[in-house]
Amino acid sequence: MAGKQDKAAAKQAKREKRAASKAKRAQIFQAFSMQRKEDKALIPWMLGSFLVVGGAVFGLGWLIGIQWWLLPIGIMLGLLAAMIIFGRRVQKTVYTKADGQPGAAAWALDNLRGRWRVTQTVAATTQLDAVHRVLGGPGVVLVAEGAPHRVRTLVTQEKKRIARLVGETPIYDVIVGSDEGQVPLRKLQSYLMKLPRNLKPREVDALETKLSALGNRGAAMPKGPMPQGAKMRNVQRTIRRR
């Protein structure tokens, strides 16, 4: 009886794995189709990277007389290079579309890679300016989006609130944007990664516990970049009601 149950469970696991793999392939194909329509250079870049990497490996094998042994490796590495190019160009397109829209920085922070603790919209205005709090190895990072003359005031106020609790812990701030002194949306991840590592994971946990007592000031921001063409007045009215 137990053996039959184990076989049934194994079959079910295989079916689920195949279904998940199929869904993933469908998502990749859909993303490729959408990107190809908007990015005419996508296929030349992917094909070029495949040929360059694959050809380099094959050429190396030819020099030492084992080119046919290295050909499969060259094909695999060429495909990997093409997929990397594809991923980067998709990411560039996504960030380009999101750049400048309210909620874009919050969306980018939600997609951070690594051990970051993100609290969205710790301070905001009805004009859709917002400050988000990020905890990590550097300490506290306040990420602001919106009109610079308004978000600077929000950042200053939030710094004062946080400083009372965190003591000597470093507090950094950054405004997301394309003007001088600001960090472009697509470079936000790399900016955070370049900050010095001042805290150990245990200290970050303790810091998160301290700051969890702080409430958020201002209304909640829309989830993700606001769609192009959305009416600002309607969004502001919705925020005031929250």
C-alpha cells in the first residue's frame, strides 16, 4: 500500500515539475515575442553573441586539435551568452518604460536581489512623492522618488525620526531620477551594492526590530509604476481616501 502511494506521489511530482517547466518556457517565449516587437536589434545581438562565443570556443579547440570535442561546449556557452543578452535587453526595456512614473522606485526595490529589507512608503505626499526605507549591510538607506524640492523635505524629516532609534548606524539617502546628483532607476541596484558594508546580518535583524515600531507617514503609493495615461487627479483622490 505504501509503495503504491509513493509511486503515485512520485508521478504527481513529475507532472507538477513538467507543468512548471512548460509554464516557464511559455513565459520566456512570451517575453521574447514582446521584446522582439519593440527591440529590432534583439535577434542580431543574440545571434552575434552566440556566434562569437561559440566560434571562440571552437577556434580554441581547433588550435589544440580537439575542436569537435569542444563544439558542444561552444554551443552551450553560445546559447548562455544569447540568453544573458536577452535578459539584459528585456530588463533595460522594462526600466526604460517604468522610469519617471510614480511608484517606479518602489517597484525596483521590490525586485532587488540580495538580503535587503524594504519598507515602502515610510513617508509620502498626495502629489505621489514618496520615501522608501531599505535596510541592509550599509545600514539604513532612504530612497526617494518624486519632485526633488518636496522629497528632500521628506527625507530630512525621516532621517530625524530614524536617527533617534538607530544611534550611530549610518543613514544614506538617494533620490531616484535622471537629474544631476540623482540615481537613474536602472542603476539603483548597483548604487546600493556599492555602498560600504557596515553591519553584519545579526545587526541588520536588530535594526529591523527597532524600526518596525515606526509608523508610516503619508498615504500609500500605488503598487508599481503608475500606468501611462492614468489621471493624476483620480490617483491623488484615491490616496487621500486611504
